[in-house]
Amino acid sequence: MLTYNDENSFYDKKRQLNLHSKEGKGKFLKHICALTNANPYNNSYIVVGVEDENNVLTGVDFFDDSKIQNLINAYLHNPPSILYENIPFPKLAKNKVIGLVTIKHKDTLSISSFKKTIYKYYRNFSYKRIGSNSALMITNFSLKDINSQIVADIEKSAKNNIKHTLDAVADFMKSHKNRTAEYIVFKEQFVLCWSGIKKEVENSTYYSRVSIKMITEQVKLFYSALDEVDIHYNENSFIITEYITLGIHNDLKRFPLEKKIIHFSDNGNYKIASELIFTPPLYDKKTLFHIYNSNTVLLDKINKDTLLNEQEKIDVLNLPASYLILKLNGFKDAKQKLNSVKWYFKKHSEELYQEYKEVLRVLRKVKYQ
């Protein structure tokens, strides 16, 4: 698509998505609505992490939002099926990928429209992709097939050949030789590689720094150093259960957060399904208020650029995790307070900033649930 096509009625390019604000969500929903209505009989696409003008690949952070379909369902009548995939490119920075949003119209006879207002996109508004523009449709319109043949040709030309597959498996195994690593073939069609750092805890096996790559689909899934997962698979499915470690005063426990299942079908298709299985731990209110007040004092010193003592320097490292616990236990302004020192985490260290982003990821999952 990037090589042979400019933006058109079946695909759009974005430098990044902003799904943390109502404006960003509204704009994203508008484009989804427009592409859906312009492509009733074929997939349409949004490519994320690309400069609009010159197709330069800038990349974006790995986007783990398995609840994106919930957003679409909540705001659109006749919502399409959405799949967000993270595509690695060799020339991108190590922590960057290209995002690929695949949009599939489920009901070829029904127009997609907004069922409730968000930002400046109002209830019952409908959009359609005309060329490279997502146009507001004032009157009723019919759904027509104009792109199915060209999209089919593009998808066919993108299929992997056996040499690419073997080279990619060999490259994955070589680059992950210091970890537990395996490749698995599903349905004699799909090749999946995975690796992780193995840890045995109380007769259970967990993996951290997990990387998963579906070789034949050129799709990458991974979990950060802060995550621990267990992995199981059978002849039809690859199953990842993600855990998070939470606690107060070094009394830490693992809690299952989300189960992700990649299911492979005989017809050459696969689906990725996610289920949030998290039950937030509840703690004594007196202890929580003590943590909340201590954090407030610490945040005040940070924002005033006051010199921290040695204990406070240690407490700073626990701010993301402690605010996560506070938010999960009903402290409504905990996330807002955490966000107020985002600049400090970013300046402090890459490790602390990544932990802050992981907390936001968990809160986003819980919010959608």
C-alpha cells in the first residue's frame, strides 16, 4: 500500500493515533465510519506511524489496546470489525513499529453512523471516504463496491513466500538465542515464533520480556520487562495469560490481568481474542490514605523542584505502582495526580517512564472493562 498507493478511499495514513482524549477518539471514529461506508465488500486500512507527505516511516510505540473494538461498538451504529496489528520494520528504532488498522464491514447493506456524540461528531452523523477525504454525508446514500478488486490484488501480492518465512524464523531464533525460544506451526499454514526469559516460581513457569512474532503474517506481539506471562498452546490456539505484580510494603503478589488467545482456523484465517480477568486487590483504607497523603507531599516537592532526601528518592520509584493501587481502590484523582508528574518520570529515567506508561495501559484496560 505504501509503495504503490497514495491515500485513497480504502486507506488512510496517520503519523499517530491519540486515543487518550475525546478529540482523538472522535477523529479516529470518524475515519473508521468513513472507510467502512466506502468499502462494504472489502477490507479498508489505516496505517499508523507514517508521514503523510512523503511516506517516511517514523513508527509509533507498540499499541496494546485489545479493547479498541469496544470503543467502536460503543459509538457507531453498524460497527465494523477492527483489528490493530503491530508491524516491525528493520529500519525503525528497536522500540518502534508501524500500526496497521484493518477494518471489515460486517453488514454490507447497512450504513455506519454515530450513535452518540463525541467531541464535535454528533449523534446520527455519518461519513464516507471520498478520495482521501472523510466527508460528512448530509443525505442518505447507498453502499457501493468500488475497491474490492484492487484491495484483493494488494492483499494477494503481500503473501509471504517460503524463503521469506524460513529466513524470518532463522533470524528470530538467532536474535533471541539467549532466551527460551521456540517456533510452532499451526494448521500447516501459520508459523509463530516466541521467546522469553524463563522464571520458575512455586511450581509455576512464567516468562518476562516476551516477544511473539507471527512470521507468516509479519505481525509482532510483545510484553515489556514489567510483565510476566504464562504460555500454553495446542494444535489450534496459542494462549498467553498476562500477570501484574502489586502490593504494599514489599508484600507483593501476582494477579492475572488478561488472557489473549490467538486461534487459527483451517480456512487460512486467524483471530486474536482478549479477555480481561483482573480482580483488583483491595487494601485497608487507613493504609491507603497514608500512602495517598505521602504521595501528595512528594508530588508537591517534585513540582516545586525541591531537593529530595534519600528515602524520597526511593519513594519516587514506587509512585506509578502506588497510584495504580490507589486508583483501583477508588481514589478518583489518582490518575490525574500521576499524570501531573509525567514530565518528571520522563526526565528521571527510561525505566521509570516505561513503568508509568505500563500503569496507564493497565488502567485503560480496566476502564474499558
